[in-house]
Amino acid sequence: MDLTKIENFQDAVVTVMGLGRYKQGSGLGAAKWLMRHGAQTLITDWKDETELEESMDLVMGFYEEYREKYPDRTIYQPVFVLGEHRKDDFIEADCIVVNPGVPSDSEFIVAAREAGVSIESDVSLFFRFCPFPIMAVTGTKGKTTTTKMLGEMMKLDDEKTIVAGNVGVSPLEFLDELLAENIERKIVIELSSWLLESLPPAFKDMHEGPDISVLTNVFPDHLNRYHSFGDYVHSKEIIFEWQSSEQHTILNWDQEIVRFMEEKVKGKLSWCSTTYQEHEGCFVKDGQIVWRHDGAEQVVVPVSEVALKGDHNMENVLTSVCAAALRGVSIESIASVVRSFKGVSDRQELVREVDEISYVNDTTASNPGAVIAALKRFGADGDIILIAGGENKKLEYNEMADEVAKTCKNVVLFEGDASDLIEKGIGERVPVMSGVASMEQAVQAARKLAVSGDIVLLSPGAASFNLFKNEFDRGEQFREEVRKL
């Protein structure tokens, strides 16, 4: 079936793999959009009805709403297959829409692909049908901070700017309104490596990729899902490998791995750097953030006035400035956001101070490199009680353990095989409390260890699924326990 046109989804048989729990997330966003356009939608998830009750209620509520709202369409009642996946639901469908958490080598996805069934994501559908320029951001670290900061810059020009993707909001939530208004909006989409892997078919149909592509960095991560680090690196390159010569790519000069990607860039290349100044793009020069375009330089703001603290955050600032400037936002507007933007929740977020002890939520630090960045920012005085650990993603923890030894006075570790590796790497250098089975236990243990002036830092460096729904649930549980103190 030809699904390159929206109207062809009417009566199409579509399987949504992975419903999820986010009210605006990929699974729910896809299910709502498909129902709205008359698809016969089957939703399947390994989780059972008890775990997904709230999401199921939302889907059914939208089904009832759409039946009334679109009387001229046939709106099919969705079918749920929970607690299992059935092969026939994949090989007999016209299309599969996959949640980003589903591995591309899943036996059911492989079977569908071999049967010639189209494999999509909510983001690939958005790219295919959105007629307006899209700015896309990826990277191992900093992509959400960059996306949110860039979104704030865009909103000064267009208050209806769309910020979606890997930030917990499906872009399909906005697609129909965009098409109905037919007014160009500024659009910023955060893309994980998993979402990027879903995009090549859409890019092929479009004959181009994102209008502006931003790659912040690439570090080892998710190696439990990729055959090699090289495969993971290639997943990030997808963001620019389909671009036309008139589109823009922004890369981080300060990381050697990213510099080597230059030969694969097909669009107009801008570099961002805190040290290298001989290029088009955004860089630090004599204590100022400077943007250079077509040979002309403009000072954006003094580095001393940047609100987002931490050396590692400067690349997020530079890439955001560069992308916004290329999209036509004024330097004055960009500078105002750089002076005011202090970050996003779940990323080095100061939750509260209790008895002169600071509690910092860095739950999205799910790899060792991100933990190291947090330790370097907060640990100069060696006064950190670190809450970390969980399940391993085939990552190395020796470098993180060395940084822990320099900056931490105590470590509290959740249950999990990553925790075993962290504890082994730390050895006798820092006292470790291991085998913690809940956030309440972790926060209470950290509180007993901390004294005035200390920092309790949740920065796990590992996956969370053995104890929490996801990294955001982990962060919210941390906030809740700290509020109780």
C-alpha cells in the first residue's frame, strides 16, 4: 500500500509497537494520529494491561472523541495486544510504527521488513508530511539542553515554535494543525540514535534531510544495542547524510570523532568550538561568543554572562547560537536567551537545599561520560555524595571510577550489574553503599552521610529499568523523596 500520502492511511492496517506511558509520547502520539486518519490501528506492547491502564484509557478516550469530531470518516476502534507480540500482527500489516525504545533487530521488526512491510516512527511520519523546514538536534550528551535552548530562541521569533521528538512529545501532536493552518512555523526536533535509524525511508521520499542538522558530540553509549561503537557513530551521521547542498550542518570541532565526519557532510558546514576560531560558525574568542557567517563576525555575548554553567555546556550554547542565527533569529534575541537559560529539569537540576545540603538531579546522565561531566562541575571540593548505578549498557566504568575517587566522599549504588562494575573500579578509594533497591532508600542513605556544604548528586551512569519505569521516572522519584526531607 502506498502510504506516502496521508489520505491513504484511511482503512490501512497499522501496528503500533510500544504504547508507552507518556501522554504526548511517541506511542500515544502515533496511535492518536493514526486513529484520526482512519487507520485500523493495533497497539501491541510487552507490558500488560495493569501497567498500561492509564495509556489505554487515553487512547480509548481519543477514539470516542474522534468518532464525534470526524463523522465523515470511518474511525476504527483500536485493538490492544498486551503482554506479548504476535508475528502475524507484523507481517500482515500495511505499516509498522515503532516506539523509539524498540531495537531495530527485534525479531518482529525483522520479520516485518522481510515481508516488505513499511517500518516507520512517529518522527519519520512527521518528516515525510511536514512541508516546512525542520531543525534537528542529536548527540550523545547535550541534545536535550541544546534542543530546549534553541527552542527558546526560536520562540522569540515565533511563539508557536514546535519543540518535539526525544523530549517526550511526539511531533505528530502538531502535524494536523500545521497542515490546516499552512503557515510556516519554526520546528526543532530532538533525535535519538534510534529515531534517526527510522528516518532514511522518509528522507529518501523527501530527497533531502533536515534543513539544519546539529550534532553536539558522540561518546560510547547504548553499546548493548549496537554491534560496535562504529555502528553507533554511524547512527548519528544519519542526521546529515541525506541533506542537500543548500542545507546546513553544525558540528562540534572540539571532539575529534566529530571532526572526522567532515568528509561525509553534504550541506553547508558550520563548526562550533571553544578553541578553534578559523571557520564559519560559532566560537569563543577573547572571552566573547562570536558568530561568523560569510566572513563577517558578530559578538553575541561575553562568556561571563552565559547563564548555563559548566564547561561541558558551552558546546550546547555554541551550537544553539549557531543554529538560531542560521535560522534568522536576531543576535539580540539569541543573546537574551543565552543570558537567561539555565538548563532543563533532570539535567544537573538543583532540586532543593536542606540543612545547607544541595540535592542535584542529573538522572539523564545515563552513561559514564555524562557522570564525569557532572562530577567535574560540582566536585571541585570533594564534597559529593553520589547516587549512581543500575543496569549496564556494555559500557566501561574505569574512567568514571577514577573521577569518583577525586570528587566524591561517599557513593550510594542501586542494584544492578553496572553498579558492580562501578564498585569494582572504585575499590577502596571511596566508601560505597551498594545494593540499594529504591529511591527512598538511596536518598535517606545519602542524607545520613551528608553534612553542611555537601552535594547529594543523582547521576547514575547506567540504565534504570530494573528499578524505575525510565530515567524520567527515576528523576521524579528523586525529586519527590527530596521534597519529603
